[in-house]
Amino acid sequence: MADRESRGSSPGQPDKESLIQDVSVRFNENLDAFESGAHVATISADLLTAERRSGSLDEILGLWRERTGVLADVISLNFKEPQIGPAGRAIEIRLKGEDLDVLKAASLELQEWLSGYAGVLDLSDDLRPGKPELRLRLSEGSLAFGVQASTIADQLRAGFFGTTVDEIQVGPESYEIDLRLEELDRSSVQDLLEFRIVTGSGESVPLGAVAALEIDRGYSRIHRIDRRRTVTVTGDVDVSLANAQQIVGDTLENFVPELSRKYPQLEIGQQGQSAESGKTGASMMTGFLLGLIGVFILLSFQFRSYIEPLAVMSVIPLAMAGVVWGHVVMGLDLSMPSIMGAVSLSGIVVNDSILLVEFLKIRAREGHDIPIAATIASRERFRAVLLTSLTTIAGLTPLLLEIVFGLLTSTLLVLFVVPALFSVFSDFGWTSVRKEQEMMGSLQ
């Protein structure tokens, strides 16, 4: 990453173009903080487009994190890229309970465990300490003075914040008369300690005689899900060093049971990428099975057999094996987009197989033995199968994620555009069908 004084030129980039295109700072706003105020901020950097810059986004984030280092008096500091979609955070585990101190203790233990994995970054939770507070508790024997908590609260509010004691009318205007202590008598903690409370009998006693003062910090935000207090532990994972799903799975298997035994009142749940991947995977598997059943039924009608469709569909597991080997060769993890592409691929690969089986049956009806018919059919369909596969590969290589939309669009276009275009060609007399019709008409 270029230093601030050299933002105009980045030697490692093509044509020494600046890697950092723009930097913006937003105060009082941070989506990960779940709160607003002068104590939060967001710094965003717009980079050179991925098609033109050198280096991956993970490398740039790692370099940014390294150069930033440890900042004093910072509760949480996260480095991440904006994401669109339902994938969720790499690590997201929810703890539900009623005791906030227990939730915080369990969260810290969970974060300590997760920090032991290589590649885990930016661990934090959403139960953060708030501003310092002065808390008052009734002392023993305060009820003997005729003093309750509401009595102390009302008098302190009136003394330090004021209370309306009267309202007067001056001509057409109405004025409220507020009564409170002078500013010099309500500007320090000592003023609070010396404040005098009027008891039920009308006697004035020091605040310390009926209440104990504590200085503490509460929590800035208490999040509830299903009416239960919830703390969410989040973190990111460097994909070059670790796999988020494996980390979460190992944590749920080897650490969460021990944490549950230590804090039996807690409910621990999995969220984020792992949970969303599980839901998506289950839904995708259901759709995949329904698709296979649909393909089998259609092929059964086509071939009038329950055995021949199995020969056509045998290419599907072979295609899946190719997907796995492709990931191994390229050094990529099997991700949800690639699985989605593999599921969609199963509908593509059967097309060539259908025609191959049909050609095989045609040659068999001509009197050839099945092995000879299979050889002839394979030779005759080789060019068509090769060209079909090459064009499909060429189309899917740049944008694998668009495979589903591409198949849907092409299906619609084939159903509507091809018949319409064929009709236009027929009107011009360019098709063999039209010539045959004209020939038959002249013979009649």
C-alpha cells in the first residue's frame, strides 16, 4: 500500500497508477459497533479496480492491519471489505442468557479459544462497556428514616436537573418557574455526596446516611433476540491460512460443550457463514435431488425405459469428480458458489449424453452390434460434443457465478427466439422445409 505522501503513485501497480483512489472518514458511525456517537468512526479506502490492480484484497487488508499496529485506548478495531449478500460473517457465535456478567465472561473465554487458531482476525463481541456511572444503593436502615429509592431519585433529579414549582402568567405569555441547585453546588461528585435528603418526617440527612455511592460502568448496548439477552462473538478469517467452517466446527465440537458445562444457563448457537452455508447446502441438495428425479422422469418418457436413463445420468457423478479435481489442481477450497455451479452443471452434461445414446440406438437398429454401434455413435458425435463443451467452458470461465442466470436466459431464448428466427428464414425460402413444401405443391 502506498504511504500517504506517495498516494499519487504506486510503483507496484500497472503504469504506477495510485492504488488508493480515495479515502473517506465518517464520524459517529460504524456498522460493527451497533451504536453511534463521538467515540466511533469508519475509515474507508477506495482502491484501484480488481481488474487493473496488482495484489489481492486480503493482502492489502493484511498490510493495512500490519502498518496500523496496536492503537491505545481502542476497544475494537476491525479491517474488512464491504460485502453484499446473505453470506454473513466468517465467525459468528451467539450466547444467550440473563446475566450480563456471565455472558461477558463466556464471550471472553470463547474469544480466547478462537484466537488460538491461525488466521483468525478481529475478534470482538457486541457487549461493550459504556460510560462511567454513579450508582446509588439504599443503605441498611434507610427505611427507618422513611426513605425509599424513589424518594432519593426524585430529590436528586429535582436538585441537579430541576423541577417546575410554579407557572405564572405575564400578559399573553406563560412562564414556568424551575427550581434547582446553583451550578457551583452541582458540578462535582463531592456536591453529590454532600446533598441532603429530606426524610418522611421532614428531617434533613446527608445522602451518605441513607445511600451508598458506587462508581462503575454499565454496558452501552444490551441486545435481545427472542426476548433473551444475547451477546454475539464475531471475527474474520484469513482464507489463505484457515477455513472458517472448519474453525467453527472444531470450536462447536471441542470447546462449546465445556463452555456449556461451565455456564449451564447459557444457550449457544451458530450463525454467520457456517449457519448460512448449512441452510443453503440443505436447500441446494433438496433442489438437486428433485432435479435428478425430474431428469430421470423425462428421460424415461423419451427412451421408454427405466434402465437407459441411468446410462445417460451416469455422467453426472463423473462431472462432480472433475469439479473436485479442478479445485485440487487450482488450490481452491470448495465454496458455495462452486457447489452451485456444479449442481447446475449436472443439467448441462446430460444433453450430449442424450444425443449420444439416441445415435447409438439408431445405429443399433441398422443392424450393428451394441459395441460397434457405440463406437460409431461416439465417432459421429465427437465434434458436436467437443464444440458444445468448449463453448460452454468459454462462457463459464469469466463469470462462474452467472451460470444459473445464463442457463435460465438461454433456455428462454431457445424456446422463443429460435422458433421465431426459423419462421423468418422459412418466409425467405432459406430452409429445406420450405423447399420441400414448394416441391410437394408443384407435384400436386
